[in-house]
Amino acid sequence: MRTLTPKQHIVRTRNADFSVWEYPGDGTPLFFCHCTGVSGRVWESVFRTLSLNHTLFAWDARGHGDSAKSPEAEAYTWDSLARDLLGVFDQMGLPEGMQAVGHSGGGSTIVQAELIRPGTFSRLMLVDAIIALPDFFAGAKLLAKLVRRRRSRFSSRQEARERFSAKEPMNMWTGDSLDCYLKYCFFQGDGEEILLKCPGDIEAWVYEMSDKTEIMSRLPQLQMPVLLITGENSYMQQYVEEQHKRIAGSEMQVIPGAGHFLAQEKPEEIAAVMNRWFAPSEGIAQAH
């Protein structure tokens, strides 16, 4: 089992500072982009059972975790977030042709970065990436309204744990995944009080800006091996199937019993898929 004691890099790009977490290994870099509203270290519930030797990197996207927050909605389009990511790669001196994993909005960011700068990645795993047809985005706008009403502060971590573990979708998360969320996605206030690092307005802006960058129609431009993962119960499944049709040679796998938050609901299963997909000269032997 990998030791999870990451080194934090504060990466200064042209217009913002970003937090990137490095988990040392002997292999080539494998970069992780998280879903909206959380932070890079939520991947640790997956990392615990990874057998890969890669050096793992997980960033906090703009507005999330310990990275800079911008007060303009336009900073949270997939295009803007992708350019942030490319700026981080440049400043860190990371090599071209990296391998990467993106969950939900993190998958959208990775794909847009590759479309902006072809050759950035050599192998991808997209976990329920928010790449959809136009009909999807009306629901994203509704989600933004709900997020703005979400509680952002709790009297203690225990209160937050009890609340989240009793409500969808987090009642489907593993205990370890929920612990990572509570530990790394909140900051300490007065006494035992905790507050969200990603404010509701910022999460809402990501959803509201999600239709400002057209990605689906450009998927045929992807040239590297791509594995698409979705959950049996995910609302994204039909769109992941459409992504699969448009990316030549891509593979698709459905995780039984999982919803949209696959990495938090089924971390060991997701780690097992990664162990095969990113093993040297290996892949998924059979797509489903």
C-alpha cells in the first residue's frame, strides 16, 4: 500500500497560485484532476490501493482546496481551467505526453487542455467526464441554484459527517472518502467550526459556465488511448456512451452499483482499473 505523505507545491502562474500535491514514486508522472467542489487530496481514498509506481500529482483547481479563488464567473469555464492546468505544467516543468485521470469536471478540464495543446497527454482515463450534448446543461444551471443554498459551515466535523452520511449523494461514499472530504475540503474556523474551501458561488459558477466551452464535437481530435468509466446508476452514462462513439479506439467500462461519484463510492474498484490501464504496455483487456 502506498504511503500517503504528499509534498505540497505552490505553483505561481501568470495570474494565480495553485496547490499541487505530489506523491513520490519511481515511475513516470500520472496527473489527477478532481471533480467540482472538492480538492486534489480526495483522491487519497483511491491512492491507498494503487500498485502503480508512478509519481502521482493531484492539483487543486482554481477556487478549490488551497488554490487561488477568482471573483469572476468567467474564470471557471472549462477553457479557463484548462489554461490554468497548462500553466501549472509549464511552471513545474512536467513533460509532454503525460498520463492523466480526470473525474467529472476534472475530465472536462483534461480534455480541453489536450485540445488546446495536442500532445500534452499520451494516455487518459476519464471518469464520468462532464462532456455532454446541449440538452444536459439546463440541469447544470438548476444544480447551480441548489449549490448556492447549500450549507458551507458546520459547528464541527462530527456534525458535518453526520449530515453528509445521511443524505444523497454522500451517503453512498465510503467512510474513507468522506473522511478525506471533511479533512481536506474544509478549513478550520473558530473553535471546532469548519468552513468549505470551495464556496457555493464558485461551485455554482463552474456549473453555470459548463456550456461555454464546446468539447463534445471536438472529441474525434483525441489521438491517444482513452478509457471512459461511468457508473451503472450515473446520470452521465448516456453521455459517456456518446463520448465513446466519438473517440476512435476508446474503451468504456461501467462500474456496477456506482453513481456519478465513482471515485468516492468505489475507490478500490477505480484503483484496480487504474492499476491495469496504466500498467506498462497494458490496458483493459475487455471493455463493457
